[in-house]
Amino acid sequence: MSDDFASDLLEQSAKGVSVDELIRRIEEVDKGPQLPKSLTEDGADTEDEGTIFQMLQEMTTPQKIKLALQGNKVARTLLIRDKDKQVPMFVLQNPGITEDEILEIVRSTEVSDLVHRAVVRNGAWMKSYQVKLQLVSNPKVPVDISMQWVKHIRDRDLRRLMKSKNIPSAVATQCRKLVEKRMKK
């Protein structure tokens, strides 16, 4: 499967094509072996992460995309950091992904900015204060995203962030300005 096919799948998913339909289209192109139950069922007897990581290294891109859409928490955790920029985007479409996993993703400094941008586009995830706070607190989140969500952060957290050396100085400055503005009211 080419990058064009993966891009087409992403476009189709953005247009509302179901996960089942995406998987069917992947299977038409890639007739690889079935994914092991230890990677697709939560609560299944999972192998250690090292073994799963080794299995992922041997998978083709279509197999990784299929696993990203169907995989369990262990598979999602590993695939969100995949070097192919398109695979993590499919992890975010997995119907089994939880808010706790989204929190871990936005807290992570190992995911690409494309993943952070995709999280921000999902209104359901952005209803969570913790997701907003983690986006602003993460030094690897693009500054434009952090700045967009600073205004939603509570005073106590803003005070902590304005003193932080771990976030970009522009974000810390914006936190300080917002604290000062709120104190004047």
C-alpha cells in the first residue's frame, strides 16, 4: 500500500466512512494474516510489550493501520508512536480508545504535532479540562495550540504554568498575562 492509499483512507475517514468500511478497504489491498487476538481484544492474554513491538516491526503499513483501528490498549499505546505519521492518526479513530489514553497521548512528548492537532479537532475530547491542561503543559505541543487553550486553564494551574521552565516562554508569558488580567477583575 502506498502513502497515497493511506492518505485516501484518512480523507475517507474524515468524511465519515466507518471504521468497519476502512478495515474492509484495507483487507481488499492487503491480504496479510489475521491479527492475533492478543492485539485486538482488551483483556486477552497479552504478550509482553517487547514481543508486540517486535511483531509491529515486521508488519506492513496496511497491517499497522488495520491494527490501529482494531487494536487493544497495548497495541494503541505502541502504534501512537509509530514512525509512519499516518498510523497514529488511525489510532485516534479506534472505537475503543478511552479518555485516559487521550490524556496519555497529549501528555506524551513522543507523539507528533499532527496527533496533537487531531486531538484538538475532536470536540468530545476537548470537553475535558485535563486534556486542555495537558495540551498547554506539554512542551512538545505546538505553541499555536497551547496558546489557543490557555484561556481555558484555571487560575491555580495558570500560576504554576507561568513559573514553569518546561513550557515555551511564549506560553508562560501568556499564562502570566492572563493571571494578571483575571486579578484585575
